[in-house]
Amino acid sequence: MARPAPDSMMTALGFPASVERIYQKVQLQSGRELLWVASALMSTPDQLLAELRPLLDTGIARVEDSRLYIDSPAEALARMAAVSAARAGEAHDRLEGLAAAIPFLTAGAVRPAPGDVHDITPIDGEISSGGQPVGLIAALIAQSKGDMLWLRPDQWRIPREDAMLKVVGDLIASGRKSRAIYPVRALHEAPATLTARAEVGEQIRVLPDLPTRMFIIGTTHAVLPEPMGFADEPRSLVRQRGLVEALTLLFELLWERAAPVPSLDRGEARPDLRRFLLQQLATGAQDEQIARTLGISLRTVRRRVADVLTELGADTRFQAGVEASRRGWL
């Protein structure tokens, strides 16, 4: 439907005729007391402001120190041009955002056109749910070769942990290796589990947090939640060599950053928290957040932080971070 032709400057700017009329009435009164202008128009200040609301919203009309100010036609035109330019910029930004989002919407549906590529084969792997996870993993381990790599952010809370311990112990006894990374809080929430794993020969390191569950066997298999995270199912079983190598690289990068727990060799899951405290302090984490991440009490966090500051001879946490970096502790 075509827009009616404007019959005044204000209607050309998009205002209704009623706003044009009130604008004409008050424009010559600009700078006078609001109460005086309202009285002159046989209205109240509240009624007048209600009629002027579209102009107040755009800044063409303003109330300052009880006085009503109205832009001249030239000033109103310049102001609306600036507003329109700003809105156009916002619309442009929104359109750019929409354009950037389109590939994420269509990427899953993109397929090579006939003749673009040759010898297409499916990626080796599948997504599954249900079944008996311990039996499935045990069978997978038994039918494959290579060492086992684990990211275990929360599995010690699962009832099948004892059965999985036996599977891992048997494989280590046969000469294969198992390396696992746990979050620091597992040392406090499940010390018996970590000690049991260490006693059957698993190598254990810890990080403040882990991004997902993950299990890798040699260079041939990887199992992780779909999508990545902490859900038990659905799960992806990947056999595609390039993907398994990429996930192995992720594990190795995390392994290099993780800290060993030598005390586990003595059957005790008690780490030196100094490094983890310094890592958390370096990120600006507050005491409450550190306590949740490391699985220790707020009182323990504050006591350990005080001990670290004393050990480093620092008065503030920032100074402690600088000194720890200088000493190579981080």
C-alpha cells in the first residue's frame, strides 16, 4: 500500500498530522515555562507532555529546568536525519549479523554438487543410545589395540565405576597403558576412586576443569557425548582416523597442562593446591568460585591463598601472580 503524500515537513518526517498541529502551536513558545505554555493552550502540563510525547522521544521537544524547548524546523530536520542515519547503521549491523548466521544454518545441509568431487565415502562412526555402556566399552577395548586415554570430569559419580575399574585393571595387567585426566575436585569428592585407579596402574593428572567426557583407544577409536559435554547418551563412536588423531591431540594438550598427583602412588589423593590456586587467581576468580572449582571449603581457599601470599612475599594477589610467573610456577 502506497504511503500518502506528505503535506508538511513534520508529516514528511513520519509524524502524524496531530503532532504537526501541536508542533506548530508550541514551536514559537520555545524557551518559556512549561506551565505557562500549557496554560496558553488551555491545557495542563501533563496533557501537553502527552501530546508532545513523539517529539520528546526524538529530542525535538525537551523540558529543561521547567522550560519547554522546541527545535526549529531546520533543527528538527537535522535531528531526524541523524536519528535516521543511526537507525540505518543499526539495521545494517543487524543485516550483517543475519548474513553471518546464515552459514551456520545451512552448513549442515551443504553437499557437493554432482561432479564437484569423486569417490565420496561416509565418515566412519555412528551415534548411538542405550545398551550397556560398560559391556560396550569392554568389548571395544578387547577388540582393539593401543593405550587408553580418558577425560573423566564426573564419571566417578556413576554406579558402574567398580565394573569399569576391573576392565581397566585387566587391560593394564595385559601390558597396555591408561592415562586419565580428572578435575581437581575429584581428589576431594572421590579420593577412593582415584586411588583405586592409581593402584591398578592408571596414570592420573588433574586440571581445574574439563570440557567434556572423552575416551580414546590407540589411534583407532574415540567415544564422546553428542554434543560434547557430560551427558551419558547419545554418544558418538568415531573410527575416522583424522578425527581420532585430532581428539588425541586435544587430550595431549590437556595432559601437558595438567598436574600429576605423585601422592597417589602412596595411595593418598592429596595434591599440592598451590599451582591451582595461582592459576585461578591469575584468571581473576573470586574465593567462592575457586572453592567450587577445586571442591574445597571457602575457609580452606582463604587459608591457602594467605599461605601462598606469605610464601611469595606478596601483599596482594596481583603481586603474587607476578612473582609466581617470575619464578616459573605458572
